[in-house]
Amino acid sequence: MKRHGRPIFGITKRTRFAASMVVVAVVLVMAITVLGYVGIFGLRSELFEISITPDKADDTFGGTGINCDVIPNINLVRDASFECSTDYSSMLVAGASDGSVYLTPDAVAASGYDTTACVGDTARIISIDSDGVMNEKFTGTIAGFKPARLGVVTLIKDEKDIWDEDRLEQMTFYGNNVYALTGNGRLISDVTNSQLTGIVDIDEKIVMIDSNETGVIAGGQSGTIYISQDGKNFTPVYEPGSNKGINLCGIGSTGNTFAVCYNDGTIVTVTNGKTAVSKLPDSRAVVFVSDGNRLLAADSLGNIYSSTNGMVFEIAGKSDLLKGYEKPLTCAANGVFCFVIDGTTVIIRCDESGFKVEERDLAKLTGSEIKTIELTDSGLIIAGTSDKKAFAIDYASDKATQLTSENIMVENIIGVSGDKVYYDSGKDIYKSQILSEISIDGNLEGVDIMADDILVAGHMVKAASGSVSSAEGNTDQWTVSDDSPWGIYGDGTTVIATDRSYSGRFGVRLSGKGSGVHAITQTLPGKAKDNFNAGTFYRLSLYVMSEDAPDKVYCWLEGEGFGRYGFELTQIGNNYKQYSYVFAVTDFMIEAENVTLNIAFEGTGYILADDIYLGPDSYNSAQIPQYYVDTLMSGNPSVMRLNNLNIGSAGYAPDALYLMSNDSVSAKIDGTSSTAAYTDGEDTAVTGYQGQSVTVSLEESLRLVKDCGSTPWLVIGSYANQHDIDKLLEYLCGSMTSEYGGKRIDNGTALPWSRQFTRFYIEINDSGKAFKSDVQKAAYVNYVISMFSQSEYFSDIKDKTVFLDGMKYDGGTMMSDADNHTMDVRLIANDNSESYIDNINTSYVLAQYNSPHIVTGNSVGEYISKLDTDGSNCGKVISAIITQEADFAEMILFDASVNFVPSQYTGKDMFTAGDGFINMVKVSGLMTGFTGYDELYLNINEPLDKTVTASVDQFASNVSCACFNKGPRTYLVIANPSNSQQSFLINDNKLGRTDTVVRRYDENGNLINERNLRYEHMRNILQPGEFMIVEIRWKG
């Protein structure tokens, strides 16, 4: 058996050896094939080659940064320290008199200024001189407001004595000419031009006139209709014949068609000199009027008819007041038609839903009989009364405002054009303007206020104020406001902001009378799961004092399903004392609906409270979420744009700016990319207030910039003044002996911030859209620069400061003296017919087209203050900043928009872009190191294999690459933003390299591998979204 087995064993051994050799041969062949594929044994002639040159492109990489429109605060309580902010409104001035400034009602309405609570608001008047220099003419406070007055009064001189004894009664307006009809039936042209004024040659007495874009129409006493297209020569186009008793009822127009109504119901239309005749459906016509687009007629039975062509009339309604009444006063504008009969007005409004007929007693509003009436385009009824006064009547609110003062008499309202009112004082004819009046508490003597000066009104917004009284019919005992997150509860409860604060300038005073409950409350936005994380300890604390403390004072959180957590405040004394309570949030609690914070007591007394805190229990005094800080630090941004401070913008909080974040005010996130994506999709809080808990502390913002190793970019909005700039520079540069330098030291920073940064960027923009013309915008930028220059502390940072013009110039040229310009750029990459690179290059081309030409300053490139891109993976992000058309940008900032849902503040979901923003930060962290590096030219060589059909342009539309050099180091960055794998060769021979390292990263910025580049013809592969950074050490 053993002998028999030996040859069998030997055969098996030889067979295994042969099989092994076959396997080795196969593996060797496969390895050779693979290595050959990647370029070991060949030139890879089918691949494009990226070749680096030592030639500089006369450009440097400006780096990447972060834009912070808002910075979140971990405190769940909004306006927790009751500091005040300022809302600004700007309006163009129409004129001024002693103690008053006049503005058009449209200017007031467009500004959004709340005139119901304007007393005490600050008022500044700024102007621009003939040299384009802006200056501040006046600073004071607002003492009162009147919605309508007759201002800017101009005498219309009758130098030719045409209407001295024959008063003007009607007017119509054609082009720049004003036509008037006298009481004796004479038609006068060019009334407001004393040199051209004259009597129109018509052979009979004229009783009615009107006009449209095609000309002027006049109706004679005989019923004959006259038309003029040049306003000088009138031609008869229709005669009613010899019918006795047929008189004109009214004249109007619809579009380019004139329409004339006779009292027998006959309607004559005139279009391009051609006439057509129709008739009202029923009885005699008693009224006929037009607003320029629609005709309205009423017959003796009270039926009201409407037409848009003058030929076909439909029933629009009925009014018994119009039955049998002859010649009521009429006026119309913009779909509103008014008929005045014995002091009572029939108002007909027409819109898409149809006609609405209303009856109003206007005589009750004016106090006397209405004699004349006109209607403005803005909807104000201008009425002249029998006691020679003029009123502006808002028919929507039934409010009448007297337009005239005691020494101005109005005999007759002759006509209205826009906001211009023409009236007869009984002696002379005047042109005036309907204006709103703001009375000023301050000395205007010697202040030359002119038309088109700018009034800036600043209104202090208090964090909490109000009272509750059941006598006002408030049966639920609640007061809530859309301007504050705080609600007030309890009959006899009063809440005011007080300057007796624990920190900052303001605290809150909660007082009450009677035996009931008095409370101040705040419902947290969203649901419990939007605000709290299960398994986390939270702290509720506040500072309280009182000299008349109630017996029992409580502070607690409460919500259905959440439970009730809080404490009683005992031993309240004459000085502020901190009360604190720590609790744990469970899985069951976060399933609750709304959660409300309450501070309350029973009985009579008051308490002062300040610095309320509700958030994670942490020993860190800073209130910026730690994940937010860590994420931005990882990006190592070159610059951080601190738009969260609102300096010179609406929402500016001058006190909170120089305090720590626990004294920050809340802010609305409208106009930013930030959101508040609550669980149920909306804020279900009791009040309609939409502000968020944010950080507006300059100190903590600068600390964040310092921690990130970055440079501050400060933003100045539309409404800054010298005091604002002086305080800012004093805080940055001042010593401990100065007021705001002392505040900085109180905040814990002894070394002036001016010495801690090597550069400051100062952007000046028009965040409030206060300036309309390019001249105004440039003047404001120069004005702010001059305010910096005039500050005693500016010399400390003068050589470090770069001024950026953030204005949008319609003329295409930056007209200010700023160093550079800055703008937002939106990259759109949703066109599937083009590659991602082609799409963003197109967006950059459009942005460059819209960027202004810089005449002065340093034309080194545009500063992109906010780059908004559809790119989400790192390959796309890198392409967005190194693609060819991005070269016009000197620096690019990524937008750190926040999702204001506090429970998400511990992870990437706190950013609205989520993974996309994290990728931006990773790219920033890798690319910022190249800031200041020279850019080198790259050559992309076509494949050696001529059978390859792809072109260099096609390769460049799928792969982005750039090269940066400083000293002996060169870095080649290559990104693949496409949806397909990209292969290529790298050639760095021209640099005389000594060592080259290739680092390849995945689409999320994670390092895949690192290897040395030993062969020029090694195939390099990037999957979609991947990128690589090639580090080259060269001899130079």
C-alpha cells in the first residue's frame, strides 16, 4: 500500500506545482494589464494632460470666508434682557417750514413708517450739495404727525388779467399743459405758464372739459362736442341737432376713447375723430363720470350703469339717493367713483370681484356742507366746504383731515392732478401739494431744508411694554403684540422697560393692582421637540429685585404634555439677586406641543427682572452654540463678514452691541437665507412676533473671528451717524479711560481689538434702500468714510482698513471713493443641457456684467460677500471658487445661513444647507491656506491619440483646475463636479520638481489616499464630486 501510494502522491505533487504556476502566470498577466492601463508601461495617449507652468498669471488667490447674516444664541428666551433696538425709515422731503417737515403721503406709505406712535422718535435730515457731498443738516426729535396738509403753495399769476373777474371753476390736464374753464364758459390754455396763457377760440360758451392721452375734449352749451389733438385748435365733431331740452350731462374717457353723455341718455363716443352714438337702457341720465378707464352713469330711477367702451353699458348697482337728483358733485380715480348729494356721498368701488355701492355722510366728517370735490390717485377725497376749508377724506377709514390752516381760505377746489391741488382762495388761484406734516422738536432756524433732502426717522422698539384692563373689554385678560415675543396677562397688569437693570441699559418692570394674577409670558416658537433635546439638563435662571415685592412670585415653564417646572422666588430684596433652577428633559417631555415661560405674582406690587436664561446647563458664559463655533473654526476662513451686528441698519441695538450675548436682542430673519423649519412647519406661538434669539454682541463676534484665525468684515447700513462710528472705533481702539474702551475691558478684553487684527474690512451698503439714485448711494459711501476719517481713533486702524462699496449702481460705475466693491452672487446650476461648470461660469459672467466698473480705488477684483450655489459636494464647491470665470472675484464668502431650531444646534442640521455647508467649510479649511499665493498658468494638452473625439473645451467643462505658488511650494487643485468619472495625466516637469505628493479627497472632503507622483504618465482618476490637491516642491 505504501509503495502503491508513493507514485500517486508524486503525481499529485507535480500536478499542484503546475496549477500554481498557471495561477501565478494568470495573476502576472492581469497585473501587467492593470498596470499598463494605469500608465506604467505606456503613455496613456488617449488622456488629456494637465501641465503646470512656472508662469505667473498676474493674480493672487484672495481666499475664502464666511458670511454671518445672523449668529444664533443658545438662549431659548427671545429678548431675554429687554434691551431695545431701533427701526429706521427714510423719506424724501418735499418741503419745510418753521418747526415742520413736509413729505408726500406716498413717501410716508412707501417707507413703512409707523406714524401712530412717532412722538419721541429721532429725526435726522441729510442732504447732498451740488458737488455730491452728503452732510447732516439737522438732528432732533419728532413731536407730532398730520397725515395731510396743503404744502408747497405756489401762486398762479394772472399776468394777462384773463380771469380776474371770471373765476376758474374746472381744470383738465393734457401733457404738461393745464386747461381751465371759467364761470362764463371761456376755455383757457396753459394756465400755469404766464407767457403762453391764452383763451381758446371757440364760438360758444363751454360747459364741460376733459382730456386723455390723445387730446382735449370740450362740450358747448349747445351740446356740440369739440376735439383738439394739439391743445390749441378745437374742431367740432358732433352736434346734437335742434332738440330742445337736450343738455350735456357729463364728459369722460375710457382709454383713448372720449364719451359724452346727454341728459336724455344719449351717449356719443369719439375715437380718432370718429363718432358713434348709443343710448342708456332706461330713463334720463342724471350723472356721468369717468376714471379714465371706466365710464359710470346713473339715470333718474337710481340705476347705475358701467361701460369700458362707451357703447355697451351693464347694470352696476342702484342707489335711491340718485333718484331724480340733478347734477350731483362727481369725481373718480382708479376704480373709485363718488357722487355727493346733500352732503351724503354714494361711493362705488370697482375691482375684480365686481361693484360695491356704499353711502357715507361726509358732511358729518367735515362739519359743514361740501361744495366742491375731487379724488386723488391715492384714493383721498379732496373736499371744499361752505365754510371755506379744505379736507382730505379717507373713505376707507371714514377719517377727515383738515388740509388748511386758519389763515388759508379755500373758495373752490378747481382740480387735482396726482398729489397737486389747484384751488381758488376767493382772491387768487394757487397750486399746492397734498403733503404729510411731521412736526419737529428742535431748532430749524437757519436750516435750509430743500426738496429731495432725506428724513431719517428712528423708532425705538421696546422688548416688552403694555397693560391689561378689563374696562377696555379685554375679557380674556391678555395683551399680545406682533412687535414683541412677550405677552401680558391679568387685569390691572402693566409692563414697561426700565433703566434699573442688572446689566445693560434696560430691564423689565412687572407691576399689578388688585388681587388677581399679573404675569409676563413668552411662548417658545415651535413645539417642545424644536427647543429641547431629550437626556439633556437645562437651566432656567433670572435676576429679580423689588422694593415692593408681592407675597409670592413664581417663574416656571409649562406646556400640555411637558409638565410644569420652575420655582418660587423668595426673599426678594432691594438689589438684584439671581434665581436658578436645573431640570432634565425626558423623551416624554419633548413630545409636548407649545411650551410657555411665565413670570407671575398675585396681588399688588411690582418686580424688576433682567437677564433671563433658558438653555443647556453649561459653564461656558458664551451663548453662541458650540457646534456653530467649532464648524466655523474648522473652515479657517480668511475673513468673516459680521452682518449680524446691524450697525446702521433696521434692528440696530446700540446698547446690546457693546454688551455680551446674554444682553442680545432678538431679530427677524427676513431678507436672509436663514430659516426656522419647525416640526409643524410654522410658528404656533401665541403672538405673531417672528424674531429669533440671536447674538448681536460685538465682543463675542470678534472673539469668534479671533478663534477662527480670521479677519473681521464689518457692515455699515443705510442709517449710520457720526456717533455710531465714534462709539464703534472707541470700542475697537480706546483705552480703559475712554467710555467704550472701558466697556470692552468690562467684557473681558484688555488689549484693544485694533491691535489683535492685521486688517479690517468695512462694507458700506444700502440695507434699508434709503437711496434711490447712484449719486445718493456714492455720496453716502463717501459720507461714512469721512465719518471714520473724522474719528479720533481712526488713525489706529487707518493703514489696516479696506473700505468696500456695497451699493448696486444702475449706471454700471462705482462712483464712490471706496477701495473696492462687494456684491452677492447667486450661482445657478439647474440647466441640465449644460455642465455644472458651464452653468456657474454663465452665472459669473452675468455677475461680472452687473458688477460696477471701478474708476477709483484698487481694481483688484470683486469681493463676493455671499456666494449662494446649488453645489452640494466638495467637487462642486471647489469648482465654484476656482473655475475660470471666478477670476473676477478677489475674495469669495460662503453663507452660514442657520436653521433656527434650537434642538438642532448640536449637529449639521443647524445650517440650512446641511451637508452642503459642511462641505463648504471643509473646502474653506483646505483652500484658505493658499490665500495670497500667486496663481500659475496651466496648459491642458489634447490626447496624443488623434482618434479621441473629445476636445479640450469638453474636458474643461467637466474638470476644474487651478495652480497656486509661493516660494518653493506649488499646489495644483483639480476637482470633478460632473456626474461621471474623469481621467487625466499630470505633468509638472517644467517646475523642476524634487518631490510631488498627490492627496485625493472624496465628495465630502475626506482624505481617501496620499501617494507620491513618480510617473508623468500615471493615470489619475476622480469619481464624481471628488477632488485632489497636488503638492509640488520644486527647485525654482
